[in-house]
Amino acid sequence: MHPEHHQHPYGVGLAYRFNVHNEAVANRSEIDLLEISTEDYIVRERRTYSDPEERYLKDALQKFPCVAHGLSLSIGTVGELNQTYLNSTKRFMEENGLNVFSEHLAFHSVDGNDLTMFLAIPFEEVAVQWIKQNYYAVRRILGRPFALENVTYSFPAPHSSLSEADFLRRICEETDCTLLLDVTNVFNNAHNHGYDPIEFFDKLPMERVSQMHLAGGHQLPDGRWEDSHSAPVMEQVWPLFDEAVKRSVNVRNVILERDSKLKPFSSVMHDIRKAREIFYSHRPTEAPPVEDVDVNDGLGELPDPLAPEFAGMRSYQRALMGRITSPQFREEFLANAPEAVKKYDVTDPDWFQKLIDCDGQLVHHFEDAWDYFQKEDEEVAKEYEKREWAAWAEQLKGQW
């Protein structure tokens, strides 16, 4: 398969995982494309644990049309863009002939701390303007427009002036991005935060949806749904997916996400077949033509995270991350919040109130998760170092 097959993939496919490579290849007559997680290959630790020589990746790229999906942009963070991540992503895509890219519309990395769990960007006009500037800067670096994905979020920033759907609509009005509509995330958020998913679709510019995700999750004891990618697609999601495809006249591909419990693979194929049946009942069998977008329009100057118009949102994000990642700040915040937040320059009363009114129980959940993963990361780092030394020893063995 030649690189041009990756230019505009079309149909219903699977988020690629190397441990079901053979199963995916065996079913390639029913899998139209694969979605490659760039993180698995641009982060050396992840590649070492999965496909160190990229043998599976090369075979997958040869046999399937592929799109790329990123995880670590944190486009909603009022801070400097991660140039290393972006340059590595661009290089990976160019080396492998990939053209279509998507990322998450969220923030998760602040002041060098990366939760690896998505937090909701405040649904405010100031956030729309920050995303606009960041989007065009990323577009210039990558050399292509890209899709932004709605995420499942534990709690919204309190007292937001926009709904989530209006926030997405405003971003589409201010940029040339397309949307990666994760239908399962719409279901999760509608259930968890009490809105009607069909009314959500009514407010979205559905003609801007270029890609979709489907996944299975699990329901917590308190009734909330989590986006765990660990189960078949929930029955309640399928009617929403049908409605979403019907309305999305420009959607080109749908990706089933399953990160664990991939076997028996027949369970994965059951969801893919059902998604294909729905997709092709509303979309043509042959891929419609695509108009290329000119990205040489002079847009894309790096935004200034210290600009005064973004100060309130920046201070909110830094203080919220401080609550999650700093045990000392947690204690100070509980003892005297107005005094403690001065550390992060939270001076605007509206942003201070948002911070105070964040769901304390759910923030505590993030605190516990952060503490747990910090300890786990230490163990992973030790194991990775052992593997690296073993690899070096193997390479040098013949020279001794």
C-alpha cells in the first residue's frame, strides 16, 4: 500500500493496538482503516514496551489506510506549546506518509505536571480565543488542519457562560478545524452532567464533523459513566451513533476504540460490523472527494500565555492543578483558600469562585489518582532503565 492511501482514509476502522495486529490483519476485509496513536511511537518508553523495532507498525501501514491520533497536546492549557511533542508528531507523520491528524480538546498538563487524564476547558469566550490562537499555531507547525475531539470530563469549570455544545460551535466559527465527534463521550457527559444528547447535536455544526469515535466504558457505583475503552459499545450509544452519522454529512471515518479486553477479538468485530452497517446506511460506499485546505495563510503566530486577557484562566488552571498535584498546596488551600491561591496569582473573583466551587469529591479523586500514578511511574522508570541497559548490552555483546 502506498502513502497516498493514507491521504484521506474512509470508512469504519479500529484504533490500532500491536497486541491484536494479527487479528486485525486477518479481518482486514471488514476493517477499512486503522487509527495510529502517535504517542505509542514518538515516546521511546512506550515503543520499547510495545513495538520497539516498529515491525508491526510498518506492516499495518502497508496493509491498511491509516490516520493519526495524538494524546499529549493539551491544547487548552494557557501555557507554551510542547514543541518537542509537535515536532516529533510531524516527523512521525511525514516519515510514515500519514496525512489526517486529530487531538483532544482538553487540558491536562500545567507547570510541567501531566495528569494524563483530561480536564474540561472552561466553557468561556476567553477559552475560545485561546484555543483559536493555539490551534492555528499547531496547524502551522504540523502543516495541516486537524480535528479536535470532545472528551469525557469528570466535572465542568463551574459557572461557565457557554454550554459545551456552544463552546464547540464557537471554536468552529473561529477556526477551520473539523470535529472528531466521540459519540460515547457525548453519551457519558449527557448522562453525567444532565443534558439531552440530541439537543447537544442540535447545537453543534454537524457539517464540521469529519471523524467519529465509538468506545465502551463502565458505570461507576455512583451511576457516572467513565470512558475506559474496555468493553463493547453500550447499547444506549448505538441510537446516538445512528443519529450522529445521519446528521454528519461530511464524516469520513469512524474509529472503534478498545484499549483493553480486546480478546476474544470477535467482540471487537461485532462492534465494527454494527458500526459499518450504520455508517454505510447513511454514507456512500465510495469515498467522496476532499478539498485540500491551504494552510499558508499567514496565521499561526505562537500565542502569549502571559497576555493579560488570559491571566484569569491561566491562574485557575495552575491553581486547580496545584490542588491535584501538590500535597502542600492542598493543605494550604483547605486551611485558607484566599491566601493560598495567591501563589498562583488568582486575583479575579470570578475565577476564584470557579476554583472554590469545583466538585471537591471529584477533585479528590484526581488527587488520589495522581498520588498513585506517581508511585507507579517510579516503578515503570526503574523497569524501563533495566530494559534499556539490557538492550545496550545485547548490542555491544558482539563487540566484546
